[in-house]
Amino acid sequence: MILKEKIAAQLPEWRERVRKLVSENGDMVVDQVTVKQIYGGMRSAKVLVTDISYVDPNEGIRFRGYTIPELLKLLPKAEGSKFPLAGSLYYLLLVGEIPSFVEAMEVENAWKARGVIPPFVFETLRAMPEDTHPMTMFSQAIVSLQHESVFARRYQQGMQREDYWEAALADALNLTAKLPAIAAYIYNIKYGDGGFVSPDPDLDWAANFAHMIGFDSPEYMELSRLYFFLHSDHESGNVSAHTTHLVGSSLADVYYACAAGINGLAGPLHGLANQESLRWVLNLREEFGRNPGTEELEKFAWDTLNSGQVIPGYGHAVLRLPDPRYTAQLEFGREYMPNDEIFKLIEELYDVVPKVLQELGKVKNPWPNVDAISGTLQYHYGMREFDFYTVLFGVSRILGVTANLVWARALGQPLERPKSLTTKMLEDIVVKAK
Ligand SMILES: CC(C)(COP(=O)(O)OP(=O)(O)OC[C@H]1O[C@@H](n2cnc3c(N)ncnc32)[C@H](O)[C@@H]1OP(=O)(O)O)[C@@H](O)C(=O)NCCC(=O)NCCS
């Protein structure tokens, strides 16, 4: 398997680089932690490392050093498509190089070979109450697959530490291969006729998801490719990535770690914001009609804030500019749905909401994030089940977090265990310092 060979070839150099850095400079101070950070969600504390992606506050995400516009150009695509194959992105995340078309197709084909879902996963999903949230079902499906974990089995057999990453890679490929079919099955039993649609062997991973939920239009397949590309990774500190890393650091396998990350993604301040954001825009239309003016948009934004709520889809813990993942989707909308009324509203809100948030005075980043638009594009094509939007996010996010898990095991990253203090201890530290 090409991914295994490519990673294995890089490992001696990476391991030596990390060993040298830590052994020669282990006591060097990188950052200091303030009382505000300890009480404030560790915002900006530099305590994690990943080489897979980096979020520059003023530029946005880079995957393996490349920006989104660069990758939209450089990564190999399916025939007739403008958007990268998910297999090409996964290769890039894992290997750190832009793959050739043939290399990208190796990943796509490895997924095809591993995509069959064991029947007990379907049975587990069908056994859940009808009104179960699709994120609960998604998480449950992933954790049920833990039964198949290569890592867990080999660990029991006494696997050597240097081999952990290979078993993690096997789990990562086995899990990611199944995600489109799992997500599609959840969609079909919750909102469709409950049937399982077999993947089309001629379609790529992302387009197959569209096919399996019955959204067979070439445009929706393009949106799936873009969507799964954009949401995959956002460095290591966000809740889904950090949770996955933390749980994986206990040597819980890829399935346990990813299910935990997906549970984190289900929170309204993280992945759930995409459904909240569209709901907010639809409420706006309900209150002010189909073509609200600027003053009405402003009023709605202020009413939201004055009622103590956040404006979903705006703001970010790290970014200080319009999220390039938002911009890429905006460009998609301009090309494929310029006259869609809700899309037009999204464009108008861009001129209104940041000003309102700036006037509020405390918001560090008034610009739209990825969630301000993603639901609108799905809605346009007829995916109107808001609860499902975060599952789409999850399918994509697992590409990023599993690539990180493989490298965390490859570089021997240990159990994560920061230290907590009591409030009294912090008060004493402050008194002593003064
Ligand atoms: C993403 C988010 C959680 C980041 O939080 P953060 O790092 O604490 O952001 P800030 O440092 O700018 O927050 C400072 C203040 O501005 C507020 N703020 C930030 N974004 C806001 C928004 N979109 N609407 C209203 N208030 C907002 C915060 O709630 C905080 O208020 P507080 O001091 O009274 O608690 C926050 O911007 C948010 O809630 N946005 C809306 C939800 C969303 O879109 N989430 C998806 C993120 S990809």
C-alpha cells in the first residue's frame, strides 16, 4: 500500500528530527500560560504539535503548507470535476506531498476495497429510537466498528511500539473507507425510505456519498467533493481534533478516538454551528420576508445579540479574517446558484454582520467562518434536514483527525496529561508574584 511505504520512508528522518529537538532543547520555553488562559479555555496556549495543518490567524488554514486556493488547483481531480479527489487530500495529509493522479487513485481504490460495512453496524443503527440525533447514530456506528480494530487486536498480541502507526493506519483506512456509506445509511433510514444504496464502483469516495443518498446530480457531487475537502482538518486545538488526539494518546484505537472527536463536533459552538447558522438565516426571512433591506438585517443581528445569543457562523477562536473555507464555498455559490434567494442573503449579511459585531466591541473576529454558508449550499440542493449537516462535517473531519492519529503513533507521542491547579493555588501564585 502506497501510503504505508511513503510514511515508512519518511519515518527515520522525522523520528530523528523530533528526538534531536526534544533531547537538545527539551527545557526551552516556547510559551507562557496566563491566569486568563487557564480560566479561558486555554485560548492560544501553544501546547500541541502537528505537521498536518496549520491555521494562520491572518491567512487561514494551510494543509501541509498549502492554502486552499493552491490545493484547489494542485490536487488531482476526478475526470470532469473541478474539485480535488478526497483520496488526493488524504494522501497529502498523510504523506505531506501532492500526489499524482495515479497515487490519489490508489487511495480511492484502497477505500473501495475496504468499504463494506459489517451488518451489525446497520443493525445497531436500526435499533436506535427513531428520533435519535444523526450525530449520535454516527458516533455509535463508528464505535461499533471498534470490534474490527486492527490496532486493538495487535496490541493484545504484544505489538511493538514502533509498529503502532501501521496498525493505526490500517484502522484509519478501514474507517475512512466506510464513512460515506455509514453517513448515507443514517440519512436514508432517518429521512428516506430506509434502504441501503450500494456504492457505484465508477464513482470516487465523495461523489459516492451523493449517489448513496440519492442526490445524483453532477453539481451535488461537486459540492460533496468541495465540502469534504474543506472541513477535513483545522490544526490540533479545535475540539474534535484535540479530543481525538487526547483519547488516542491513551492508545485507545482509531475508532474510540474518532467517536470521541465526533461527540465533540456535535456541540453548538463547534460543528453544530452550521445548522444553527442556516436556521438563523431562515428565521430572518420569516421575520422580515424574502428580501429584507440592510436596516432589517442589522436589526435582526442586534436583536439576536440583545437576546443574549451569538450570531452563528461568525467569529472564530483563532482566525482573524474571513475564513478561506467560507470564501471557497462563496465562490461555489456564485458559480452554481447566483440567484438562489438564501445564497444572496448570505452575501448581503457579509456586509452587515461584521460591522454589527465590531460595534459590539468584544468580538475578536467579526468575520464569517466556514459554518456561515455550508448549510445554505446543502439547502439549495434539497438537503433540508438540518440535523444531518454536522454528520457531513464529521465525515470530512475524520480524514484530518485520523491522519493526525497515525502520525501521533508514528512519532511516539505519549499519553496527554496536563496539570490542574485549584483556584486557591492560583490566588496564592498571584499574591506571591505581587
Ligand atoms: C467560534 C466562537 C465560539 C469563538 O469564541 P471565542 O474564541 O471565545 O471568541 P472571542 O474571543 O471573539 O469572544 C469574545 C466575546 O465575543 C463573543 N462573540 C464571539 N463571536 C460572537 C458571535 N458570533 N456572536 C456574538 N458574540 C460573539 C463571545 O461570546 C465572547 O463574549 P463573552 O466575553 O461575553 O463571553 C465564537 O466566535 C462563537 O460563538 N461564534 C458563533 C458560533 C460559531 O459560528 N461556531 C463555529 C466556529 S467554526
